Amino acid sequence: MQPEPKRVEPLSANGATTICSKCGAAMPRQMRFCRSCGYRLGEGLAEYVETVRLPNQPRTAPGARNGTATPAQPRAASSVPNDWGAVAPYAAQQAFQQSQSAASHLDQWKKKKGRRRRSHWIIWLIIALIIGSVTGGGLLSPFSLRAPISAQLSDTTSHAGFSNYKNASGGVTFDYVTPPDGPADKAGLLGGDIITSFDGHPVKSVKEFTKLLDATPVGKTVEIIFTRDGETKTTQLTTISEDAEDGLKELSDDRPEGEGYIAEGYDIDVVPVPGMNIVGVRLNDISENRPADIAGLKDGDIVIEFEGLPMRTRRELESRITRAMPGSIVRFVIIRGSERLEIPVKVGHDD
């Protein structure tokens, strides 16, 4: 049985229709594209290529003039309702897709380039850190990562081992030296000494002295001129850092043997020594049945020497007693009335 011919319905006001020679679909006669398959009706190759042009593109398709151009493949009909097959040419669509692809490649290239730049920066930073660690941090000292800035500054400030500076006639004095084995202790200085010159510079006030000390590099050996009991003396002192000074103090405070103790009294004064051009430390309120009392020291005794060292301040005497080894014997030279006496005292343990 023969198939029934396809019935064509009129699609325009006057009923003028045409049939697509490729797919057999009916459409208005004035259509240039088949709305079903996209086939272009009634035009040749050159006309097909030149119908739609992109901006800044040549007027003829590549190969059209020498006859080598190949027609583009037809595209499917538009899915937009009532579009009657108005489909954009394939060449335009292809050019648009190529431009989109080029833009995408450009964005990826920029991103990769940015990543490479950042990677190079990170690599150089790592190399600088490695060089700094090999050279001991000298190249990176302004940006050192090993210690806080405050710690770095403390290591560059000189310390001499004095305590409680005071202005004095002709210079600067202090209460006592600390810690044991610190710079001032090793230099043989004692509380009550008057410093008149530091590293060749005259000293007249605490402000001048501290300024000179702060300007001195850590580890430098300086000459100090001082007076003791009216006599001028000279010594050499080597400064240390704050960290080194703190370390010496910790060693002294954490000594396994503990601190020395004799119960020398609480109301201690610095007084002139009768008949002598010096001062001494007068003892008061000596505790009964304690090392000082048992050894024979009495209230009113003026201590002028401790283990051969002149005692001119209360804090220096207390410091020397504290650093004495428990169980050891120390020698006190005292003035009692008009007598000069030497009294040995066995140091107790400060519980």
C-alpha cells in the first residue's frame, strides 16, 4: 500500500507555501531557512558565506575567492517559539565560541603567571632565611625571628653589677655590688665607693654615669677611677649583658647550700668611726642565741671589716653575710668603744 501523501496546511494569509527539498517540511514561501532542519533555500555558496559578518572581519570567507572554501554544516532549527527558523549562521557561532575560548585561555594564563610570581617571592624568602640561619642571623638581624625585640635590646645594653646609685661629693656612689662574681664584684668595688671616672670620662652625677654605661658595648673592659675612705684607686671592669647578669643572680639565689645567716640585728646604722676618718656599720638588736650572739658580737659594735673587706654600707654587709657559705667561719673586725677587735663567727643556715 502506498503511503498517504503528506497534507500541506497553508501557513500564511494567502496560503503561499513551499516545501524544504531536504526534509520535506512546509513553510511560508518567503522563508530563507528551513525552520525544521536549518537548510538554506535557493542560494549559492558565496551568498551563504557572505550573509553574516563579524566586526573587523574580511568581506569574503577564507578561500572564497580562489574557490577552495567549503560550506559550513547546517545547524539545527531554533527552539524559540514562532521563530520560523531564524537561526544564526554557523560561522558566527563558531567565531563566538573561539573568542570565548581565547578569553578563557587568557584568564588562565594570567592566573598561572600570578602564581609563578608569588612562588618566586616565596622561594627567595626561604633562601634568605636559610642564608640567615647559616650565618648566625647576621644578615637578618633587623628582622630576627629568634627572639623578641625587647630581648634583643636587653642583650645590647651593658650592665656593671652595681645597685642603688646615688649622687655623692665628687662623683656617684652605690649601696652594694650584685650579683656575686658580677663585673663590679670581680673589679673589687664595694658599696660606698665613689666613682669619679668611667672609661676616661669624668662622672659627676647618676645621669652622666648611666648615660656612659648605656653607651658602652657589652663585653668592653673599661677603666674606673674611684675613691674609698678618701684614697683614690683604679680598677678594670668588663661589662656584661642583662641576660648574663640575671644568670649569675639565679645561680646565687638557687645555691644548694642556701643563704648565710648570723642574726646581726635589724636596726643597723652607718656611723662615723671614732678616732678614724671612715664610717662603719653599727649593729643593734642582735638576736639572742643566734650565730652573732653566740660568737660574741654585741649591740653597739661597729663593723669596719668583713673577711678583710671594708664595710661602709648596711646593704653591703648584709649582702656579704647572705652569700657566705652556711657552716663556714667568717671574720668580723669591729670597733667596740676604743678597742679594735676581730671576732670569728660561724655562719648559720637561713631557714
